[in-house]
Amino acid sequence: MSVVRLFLLLRLQKKIADAFDVSLDYLVGEGINAQFDEKTLQRIQELELLEDDKRKTLFDLMDTYIRNAKTRQAYAAR
């Protein structure tokens, strides 16, 4: 396959991913970001722009919710 055809194919795949509002990783089901939709990825990127104290507060809150969910799942499995 020529480089030009490969580039055109990649552009087409990117347009499809954009149409579904997902990343290319998500579209093909590979890569570290494949499990995240575009909105989640955008939120993660925006978290990195926050001040350290605000980012820490949000992470602490998320950790609390995740810990509580895991605890509920553990007790529900009994």
C-alpha cells in the first residue's frame, strides 16, 4: 500500500472517529485510551490544567467514590 493511500485511509478513519465523537484508539479498540470516550478524555486533559490544590480535591473525591463503589461490590458479592 502506498504512503498516499495509507494517509487517505487514516484521514477517513479520523473522520469516522470524529463523527462518532470518539478517539481513533477507541474506534479500533486498541491503545491506552481505547476504553475512554471523547468526553472522558477531554475531562482528563482539562484536569491537568487545574491548579494543584483543585486537582487534588477532585482526585480525592473520585477516590472516595471509587472506594465506596468497590466496598459495596465486595459486600454485595457475599
